[in-house]
Amino acid sequence: MEKQELIQKIQNILVQVRPYLAADGGGVEFVDLTDDMVVLVELTGACGSCPHSTRTLKNGIEKTIKSILPEIKSVENVK
């Protein structure tokens, strides 16, 4: 799969995840996909300062993306 196609799929997954984050006043924005298949995102709103944001990132966002796109190695917050 081409990088641009992967990025589009990642962005589509994030669109589906956002309502769950928005329910708690947070959000997530796609930043980049590295050459070694690491998705870089920025947690926004309440998620940016929440002490549970790492759990949300790994158990929610990363798990969802990797279940659909197993070639993704991890998802990391850039902030």
C-alpha cells in the first residue's frame, strides 16, 4: 500500500475516533506517518492535558488503527 493511501486510511479512522474523544472535550489531529510506520498525532483539547491521555492514545487510538492497518508499528503523540 502506498504511503498516501495509508495516510488517507489513518485519517478516516481518526474521523471515526474523534466523537469518542469529543465527548470528553478532547480531539486528535493527524501530523505525519514516518517511513518506519509510526503514526504521529497531536492530542488536542482536554486530551492534550489529561493524565490519562497516554492510555487513550495506546489503548484507544493505536489499538484501533493497528487492528485495521497491522503494518502500523505505533501511534505517538508529538506534544
